[in-house]
Amino acid sequence: MKTTILSSPSNPLVKELRALAQKKNRQARGEFLVEGIQPVLQAAQSGAPVTLLVVAPDLLTSAAARAMLRAQERAGTRIVNVSRAVLESFAEREHPSGLAAVVKMTARTLDSLRVDADAVFVALWQVSNPGNLGSILRTADAVNARGVVVIGAATDPYAPAAVKASRGALFTAPLVRVEKVQDFLDWGTMQGVRMVAASDQAAQDLWHADLRPPCALVFGNEGEGLPDDVLHAANAVRIPMSGQVDSLNLAVAASVLLYEVKRRMSSEQ
């Protein structure tokens, strides 16, 4: 039987996919769009609630992706084949790879995070740049961090830029959203998690700081930094810099601290 290819950009389904670029539509539907072979494979492999797979057959050349599609079809996941033009009409990527998915949002709580002797967390207070958030999720996954906590009025982790920058880590690095910073601090106290706050005003530099896990590396808003109550509740540290710039990109700063913790843990084994 010939495969039906959806070829009209004005099709109602295509309009729904395009609408997921807007936060209000994502929130109303509780779903978000994922593009690209690696992120979609990661979503499927991690058991994320995929509700729809969108395929442009003439673009998709990945054998692994085709195998995943066959498995998802057997599992009953809805699969829609579209033309190259239709995929390009809603794709954020300049050169789409032929695969996209709609995934349900998954809410997690602080209590769901696993705290053990080697646990390292990242906490972000009012992070405003979705690309930074996605990149931090990616690094957190790379070092096997136990989770990323987003605090306060932060950017949407399901925004296209965040999903793209995470490269699939959105499905593997546990993400928790918390409204009040005090709730996060109270959780840390109850769980015995050491709070380490990154601040360019800190007296102690990174190389001499106590970073023993379980710990949470806490970072502030890109422009404003951390509020005083967080700095007072944590061990504040700064990343030494010798050049002319006075600060690092948030995602870069998080990577520096995460890999310093990993380096120390590795040297103790």
C-alpha cells in the first residue's frame, strides 16, 4: 500500500505543529516539539511520552531512526509522513533532518531527585536565556548530574531554543521547576546537600572551594546574579579570570564548575 504523504502546509495538523513554537500553545496543550534525529531518538529511548512522530521520508536517511520508527509503530505511536516542504514550514532548523516529534511535558518535584553520596545538582535562579538552559542540561547529562533545578520566573525549558541546545538531554537530565527559592534551600537542608553559589564577588576562588558531593551548584540570572538570601545560605565561590572580561557566559560558568567537581571525584577514585 502506498504511503500517504501530507503535502499541504495549510493542513490543520501542520498548523498545530507550527503553533507549538509559542509558549501559550505549549502550555495549553501540555506538549512541545522536538526536532532532529538525535534528540528524537533520545526521547524514544528514554521512554518520554511521545504522542506523534513526524517523518519526511525523502530527508530521513538514518538507519537508527528508521528502526526506532518501526518500533514506535509497533507500540502504537501515531506516525505522520510529510513532504520536505511541510517539514521545513515548521522546522526551527535550517536544514531539517527529516524527523520531529511531539512530546508531553513531564512534571517532576524536588522529592523525585535522587540524592546519594556522589550526587551533584545544578540550580538556576531565574535563568532567562533558553539556549543557556538547554546547554546546561546537556553538560549536566554529560557529567551524570542528578538533576537541574530551575527556580522562579525562568525561561521555558520547552522553548525551541532550549530543546535544540539540550541535544536530547532534556529527556535524560531530570529537570525540576520550583517557584520559591526558599523551597529549594529547605530541600537542600533536609537532604544534606551542600549549596555552592557562583558569584564574581565571592572571596574564595573555585580551586580552593569545598565542592564535595552531595552538592548543588547554584547560578543566578544572567544579568542580576543571585539574590542575597541565596548567597548567605550557600558557600559562595568565584571562577578566577585573568583576562579583561569580567564574567563568563552562564552555560560556560556552569560547565567549569561541573567539570571541576567531576575532576575531583575522579581523582579520589
